[in-house]
Amino acid sequence: MIKKMKQINVIANNTLESRLISMASKNGVNGYTSMQAQGSGLSGLQSGISDGDSNIFFLFILTDAQAETFLVDLKKVIDKGHRLKVLITDIEILL
């Protein structure tokens, strides 16, 4: 069986890790994958030397309804001045 879902990838500063996990849980998301991320972009080099200089990458799989509310919460974080890169993809999962 194939199920249509949304995949939301978030790249954020490492200091936001627990906040993003709590937000996902609040929106009914009971699983995610995360890993440390390094790279360079508008905010400069993220080398991983310190928490303020480290990024985390999340992969969330959500229903359309969960995605709608989770994206509203992510936008609030962005509106408070935090830099997030949020990538949204329609996916199909083989169950």
C-alpha cells in the first residue's frame, strides 16, 4: 500500500533542537530523524565548533493536516528572527 504524505526538512541552529522537537510533538508528529549539519549559506559558515555555530537537520514525515499546523508554528519561529530553512515535499510511502 502506498500512502501520500508530506516530508518537511528543517535546517536550524542547534540551539533550537528541543524547541523543534516539542513543536513537532504538539502537532501529533511522533517520529523524526535528526543529524548534525555543517555548511555555508546566508548566515555564513556553520562549522560545528560551538552550539551557536552548529546546525541540525530534521526530517519529519507528516499528514497534510499535521503539516499545515506544523508549518504555522515554524513560521512563528522564523517571524521571531530565527533562521530556518524549511523544505516541503509531497511524498509517497510504501507501507
